[in-house]
Amino acid sequence: MSYRIQGATGEWEVVIGLEVHAQIATEAKLFSGAATAFGAEPNSQVSLVDAAMPGMLPVPNRECIRQAVRTGMAIEAPINAWSRFDRKNYFYADLPQGYQISQLYHPLVGEGSIHIEAGEGAEKRIGIERIHVEQDAGKLMHDQHPTRSYVDLNRSGVALMEIVSRPDMRSPAEAGAYLRKLRAILRYVGSCDGNMEEGSMRADVNVSVRKPGEGFGTRTETKNVNSVRFVMAAIEHEAQRQVDVIEGGGRIVQETRLFDPDSGSTRSMRSKEDAHDYRYFPDPDLPPLVLDDAFLAECRESLPELPDAKRERYISGLGVTAANADVLIAEVSNTRFFEPLVAELARRTGKAEADVARAASNWLASDLFGALNRLGKEIDASPVSPAQGAELLALVADGTLSGTLAKQVFEIMLESGEDPGAIVDARGLKQTSDTGAIEAEIAKVLAANADKVADYRGGKDKLFGFFVGQTMKAMAGKANPAVVNELLKKALDG
């Protein structure tokens, strides 16, 4: 995805790296048994460990480690069987301990990569430097009192994976594609729900600019950006700001910035700290993590079919178009609808899944997704189930419904939730192939349009579509189009 910023001194290239904080999908926190449910009353999910009461000792949550390992395996990264927790020391009002337990020197997961679509059919590999496990801080609430800030410690101690990319992205679009692909992988694996609007996945955006071919420039870090669209907007604004500063004779300061979604701009927050500023040292309360072969084998065996493999199977094994496959694999919830849809349609029609998958994917990607978008619903909340969708498509396949009638039935299904067969029976929407009835209507249409019949027979072949339309209208759309075409051709050419 070629992207250049045109400045007064020529073109500039943007260099992007993302540090994604993904909340691990567990019911308990990283070092305590406190709950992690979203939306709970402030300070209602806080243990003595989370509040840093004297004498409290952290105990690692095995499931948090397991999910981080599975995520590392999903991006084909090495898992470090020996890793260690460190203390990252800093003071902030929502950090009761005065330090964060993280992993700097010996992370759980090593280098991996994610492949993204880079435009025009090209793929690009985005390197991942590491994944480490750490605890989240609490949250300051500034809007509850006119002169005071409150502290909510519900998030204190929640388990996070920090997924650190290499500076391999060169455009806002590439960063967006990377973030969407990463979120899809996390959801497939089940290690994070990826709900950015709820704060369970957020990105720190590192941006620098340079003249093409030169070394890296000074980067800034825009913290806690919570949507793909905002990440792309933050990159675009920050890159342009840096170019303007440099071309204006200034210099870029390594700093932490915040993104304002209302203005689409970034603003300075504080100077950027380096690792030594946090005085990292091994956490004395936690022994190193040592993972045995049986644990690692169980993690690997538990992995599902991942997006890239699923895409290949849909295209080469089921005959789905590449465009539809991309839509289907974008979210694991799409595949959980599509695969039962195909299996049920194959059962109803007596055909192989490979023979019905393309029709199923076309209907899902166009009709159902279009309707859900119109209704403002996600596929998980679809008013039409996979079994109902398969029944509808089977009625089209066996000639009970024409394409036009199928769309009418589908709209009724969306509103009522009824099965398509019941709708067809109750409303008399079955397609007819009764040649006698169709021939009678054709005769009436031709008699009423004698001038156009003469024109058609005089060489105006395009009028054939007019006669088809008039016949279908006369039969309220219930005539079998193939039969109509055949009988009209016979009548007009006879």
C-alpha cells in the first residue's frame, strides 16, 4: 500500500509500529482470583492483591499463561519455556503497588509475524518482536466530581498481552489491516474478545517520518487508541505534523502523545520514557515461569483452524471466490455461521459441500450481510439462522422459489423470524412452472403489445426482456423464469 506525504521539500515516508495491549479472556485476573467482567460497579472487583495490601503475594493464573502461549503459537512465534516477571517502577494514582508486574528482559513469546493484504493482491509480512504478559493498572475517573478525580481499581491486575510489532508498516492502511488481522487471530484463538470499544484491546501507535531510503527518524508514541479507524487517523495526523515540524526548521521530540477523536489530532502528553527510567528489576515475589513439554503440547493441540488456513480451504476446497473468502474469514463469527449453513444446504440438496458453498457464500456476503448492515446488527444477532438460510437456498435450488420470490421471503424472515417453508405455504409464494398458466398470460401480453411484437419480429431483439418482464408482472413474479423464457421464445418466433 504505497503511501507518501508530499511536503515542501519533497516526499516523505512514514514508519509505523504498534504495541497492542490485548486483555486476556479469563474470568480471573493475572495474579488474583478477582473477577474481570466488563461494566461492573467501580471497585467491586478488587482483591487484596489488586489493592496492594501489605503481605499480599501474587500467584500466576495458569489460564492467562496458557492463552498467551496459544496466541504466540498462532503467529508462529517461539515459546520461551523459561520466562521471568519484572517490576516496572513508576508512580501513578491508579497503580496501588507503585510498580507494574511485566516482562521486559525474558518475555513469554519470541518473534513471530502476521501476513496482511497489502493491496492489489499483494501480501506483506509484519514482524512481531515479542508478546509479553503483564498486569493492567486501574482507571482514573475525572467526570464524577467537579474538583476531584476518583480511582476505579476494577482493571487493576487484569491480565494483558502486550503484542509488540516491528516498525514494518508504511501507511495508515497497512496499520489498519494489521490491527484487523491481529484482532481476528485473537478472536479465533479465543485469547481476547477484541472489543476495542470496551478497552479490552487498545494500541499504542509509534510513528516517525523520513525521506525514502534514509534511516529511521525520531518517533512519537500515541497512547491507548481504541479503534482501527482512530489508529489510522492518528497515524495520518501525526505523520503530517512531524513533516510540518521538520520542514519548518524544528525537530521531533521523543514523547508520548494522546489522540483526540473529536478533532482527529494528537497532542503532547509527556516526554517519552526509556526502559532505564522505570528501574526494571526481577520481581522478587515471583519465581521464573517454567513450562513443561506436556503443557506446550496441550496448548498447540487446542488451537483452531486459523484465518489464513481457513481462507485457503474455502477457496481451494469449497470453490468460494477470494473476495468472499476474505469477507468470511475477517471474523470468526462469520465462519461459525457459514460452515453450518453450507453443511445444512448440502444435506437438504443431497449435494457435496463443494457444490453448494459458492451459492451459500454469495448469499451470505451480499444478502445477509447487507440486511444486517441495514439493521445495525452483528451476525451473532442475526434474525435468520444458518438452518433457515440453508432452507431458503434449498427452495431456490429445487425451483420452489425464483430469485425474486426468494428476496421477498427473505425480507419476511428478517421481520418475523419464520422459517421460509412456512412463509411460502402461508402466503402462496411458490414459483409455478405450469406451462398452461404461463402460456395463457404470454398470449395476453403479446395481444396487448402487438406493435412491439411486430418490432421484435422486425429485428429489435432487445424487446425480449420487455416481454419477460410483462409476463412475470402478470404472474406476480411467481412464474419460473426459465419456463417463461422458453415459452416466450417459442411464441415470438413461431
